Amino acid sequence: MRLWDQVEAAAATLGIAAGGYKAGGLVDGRRVSLMLSRTDQQALIQVHGWLEPPLDLGLDMRRREVVLGFANKVATGSDDLDSEFSITGDEASRSGALFTVALREHLIALDRASYDVRIHDDGCTLSDPYGLGIDEAWIVRAAHRAAQTLDLLDDARAGLRAAAPLARHADALCALAAALGLAFTTTPLSVAGRIEGRPIELRSARAAPRRHQFTARASFETELGLDLAVRREGLLDSLRTMLGGQDLLVDDDDEAFDRRFLVRGAPTQTGRVPALLDAGVRAALLALDERAGPVAIDDRGVTVGPMASSVAPETVVWAIDTLDEARARIERNLLRGSGGGPYR
């Protein structure tokens, strides 16, 4: 049987979709994908397990090609792993702390079972570089083991401290989460839950080595149904508007908002947009855009970000509160009805 036929058979057994030389879906409740790639000499299968959200460690663990005279920057505490794998991360002690006893034992077992294992911020990759003995059963086993690896990575990340550049933010957000009953995580740094019944989330992401940024999102309870799009206006947007592109004028007297934001909506719904973006909403959006980061609105919610880690912790907390107020005001305005407003 051809290797792709084996992948299709494995996908059917796992209950995931297959097509285009790849397959993917949920395996044991985890997102797993299978990918067939070809070299000049052979076809290879890679089984990927995807973490959501990704880690923020800058982690990369892969089999070492040269063994002698090499010392890892990140130590796992296992001689087997440290001697066989090259392991790097932004902060050596923080990355090393991810390798709990349970995770180490699991990875050693995978290595002894002849899997080529790679661990990274996005999750894990299992393969057999030689392609020997790859069949439906091997692919199914690898998919389940990838899912197990993700479980152990999630368990391990829960015990890590926040990235060093975010230590002060972690203290402020931990206090906020405790006060509002929000979930709090450190890897990546995030708070999520509901404020007065309305969903909100702030999450950090690694942008580069030792560099992180935040994105906050407040979702509407129901979609607006306006094809609404509000975001910072760029130079090309101005040119498109001059050539007849849509940009709704929300208020004749609010030049600051009009200059800062591009506002679009469904042609049949433009009359409802000015009432949604009343003076209070506009003031909140301008303040967020100036103090925190770029603001955007769509039919599903309001987003602020990316916010640089240089933004003060108290400003990040203020942004969450202001974002929630803006979202709540838009929802109230939606219930009250619409007003009129011309195109620019």
C-alpha cells in the first residue's frame, strides 16, 4: 500500500479529515495533523501536535547531530535527554523548568521507541527519518502519542513563572484576575473570563527572543450583523478613500476620531454605525489607541493590540477596563437603535 494510502487509512481510524497530502483534526481532544513530504530519496510522514495557545519560551528541542563537545544552554535534568538533544530557549532556567519528571519520562520513552522527537513553542513533532515500518498502525500510535505529549506540555507550563520582561505585568494581572474572578496563566501570560457576564481576554505572545506583546479582546454577546470594520487609517487607506473607497464619517465635529480611524460597514447598514460609535465610545477608542495600542472593531468584538511589553502594567490593566466599557457601550447603543451618517 502506498504511504499516502496509509495516511488516509490512519485518518479514517482517527476520525480526522484527509486531503491534499495532509490530514488534521482532534485526536484525544487535541489538534493533531499529519503531513506527507517528499525528498529526492523517500517520502516522510510528520505528525504534529499543536498547542493552543503556543508556549512563549522560544523553545526548540531537537535531536543533536553532533554529540561530542556540546553543552546545552537548557538543561532538562535528564542525562538521556541532555546528551541526545539540542535544547534552546530564551531563559535557560525557565525553559528547563518545563521538563517535569512526567514529561522527561514520556520523551525518553518516545526516543527509545525510535521516534524522532522535536518540541517547540507550537507543540511537538514526531517522525521517523528513515521511513522504516511506517504504516497505518504507526501513524495512529504517533498521533495518540503526540496528543499525550501536548497534555504533558500543558500540565508542565502551568508551573512556570512568567517571562522575565513581563514579571511586573504578571503581578498586576494576577491581582486583577483574583479581584474579577478571571482565569490567570503565566505561559503565555494571560487573563480570561467574563466581566459582568461579558467575555474578555488579554494574552501575551512572544514576538522575538525576550520580546513579548499583548493583545486584548472583548467579544460581543451576539454578532452585530453590520460588516463593521474600524481600524487605524494608513496612508494607503487615505488614497483609497480619495479614489472613492468607503470611509464613514461618524460625527462632523469629531476630527480627531475621523483622522485616526477608518470606518466601514455594509452599504445597507451604514446609517446604524454613527449611533453605535457615540461620543463615549469614540473617546474610549482614541484613548486606547493612544495609550495602549492599535484598536480595531469587527462584528464580533473590540481588539486592542499589539501592546508592547514596555506599556506599563497599570496601563495594561486600565486598557482591559476601558476595553470592557467600550464594548458594553456599543452593545447598549445597538439595542437603542440607529442614527444617520453620511459617507466621507
